[in-house]
Amino acid sequence: MKKLSVVISAFNEERNIEECLKSVNFADEIIVIDNQSIDTTAKIAKKHKAKVYEKPNNLMLNVNKNFGFTKATGEWVLNLDADERVTPQLRDEILALIADTKNQTEGYEIPRKNIIFGKVMMHTGWYPDLNLRLFKNGKGKFNERHVHEKIVVEGETGTLNNFLIHENYNSVKEFFRKTVLIYAPNEADQLLENGYVFSYADVIRFPLREFLGRFFAREGYKDGYHGLVLSFLMACYHLVVFAYIWEKKRFVDEHESSLPLFKEQVKLAKKDLSYWLNTSEVAHASNPFVRLFYLIRRKL
């Protein structure tokens, strides 16, 4: 059987890393890049026979992940975060495909089931949440420009059927710590690098689009109250992204009053909200006559 290396980059993950390591005890090699943790992350990793390398903590986590890939000796590399777990079904699928000598695929995306505030999120944009995590050694690496860059693989890729468990945000405090301090400034930089043209109206449009996209387009309402709250929290996140962009523009302000801008955007928001409410009613109307009524009303 071909050798499998698991690579994990971690910083102060003593709460999560043991369960992650237990879930990959079938691997031939486990490599942990400890980003100068001040807790027992490294100690726990060594207890589970992982090869531990220490690197300076870098908010651009992809740098240390790529370093970990260079230390892997297996023919296949599985990249994980400390808050992820491999299910028994996914384990069996991985072992079967890397044992197939005729397999020409260079890398695989793996779906994730995100557990947020204690609930598995099957909508709201968190499923299937495909991430390329398994690849042939030397064929894949992260782009190191932004936090949420994906692994890029040279060659053909596929998608696995079974999923990772992702112990995502466990508290509101953790949500805001990651999104406000790490993700939002990075996304602001990325938008500007990609040619984003500053608009004052985006202080409303950014969070509104995110809420409508999460709650309606990605059917967040099917995740119950979790879906509603998380749609609003993600809207808050995008408000913060705009605020970071505004900060980079030196808080430019050309308005004697922001009321006209607000009124204009509220009118547009009402139209968008009405559209999505009506669309959702159409999609869930079991009576064909009721469905027809909503369709006619939407066109009026």
C-alpha cells in the first residue's frame, strides 16, 4: 500500500488536536507544525507519535502548511486543521483510493460537515464546503497570499464521497476573534488587490448581500434559528470587511449627511428582500394554486 502522510499546522490547539490525531491514527506518518504554541499542543502531538516541527506563528497559516508538505515522506499527503476529524467512512475511502495502483488522479476535494454553535450546518453556505485536502506528494501546495486560499494541484482532481467533521466556531467570542481580527482584514486586502472600487453604499450592500445570500439563496432558513443568527453574523463580518477598506482609504468622508444614501439603499433593500421572500414562498408552496399566486405576485 502507498504511504500516507498527514500534515497539520496548529497554534494553541490543545482543546482540539488530540481528537484530530486519534482520527488519523491509520496514517503511516503524522507531521505537526507547531506555530510556537504556549499550551500543550506540541506535547499532545508527540504523545501520538507525530513528528513535530516548530515554526514562528504566522497569521498567513498557509506558509507553515506548505512547510509541512516539504517534510512529508508519503506518496500521498492529507492536510488537516486541528479542529477537523476524519470519519471511519472517509478513512476507508482514502485507504482504498491510494491503494489503487491504476489511479491517475492527483488530488481530491473532501466535503466537510461544519459544526457551529453545537449544530451540524447543512445549509447557510456551510455544506458541502468542498476543500482540496488529499493530493500526491509534490503535486499540491497553498497559495500564500491570503488566509483562505485553496490548495492548488498540478493535474487531474476528483471529489470524495465521504466527509470531514469540522468542529468550527464553538462560541460567539471565537467567531468574532477569527472573523474580525484575522479573516476580515485579509479579505479587505484581497478585494483591494483585485481592483475593488470604493463605494460608500457598500457599507449597506456588503452585509445585505451576505445576509440574503446566506439565509435565502443558500437556504439558511433550513438550519433553523442557527441559520438565521449565522446569516446575521456573517453580515456583520462583511460590514467589518468594508470598515477595514474604509480605514485603508483613510476614513474618507464626502457627505454632509448620510441620510440620503441610507434612504436610497433601504429602498433597494426592500426590493431585494421582497424578491427573496416571494421566491422562498414559491419554493415551499405545496398547493399549485398558491404557488401560482406567488409567482404572479412576484411579477407584479
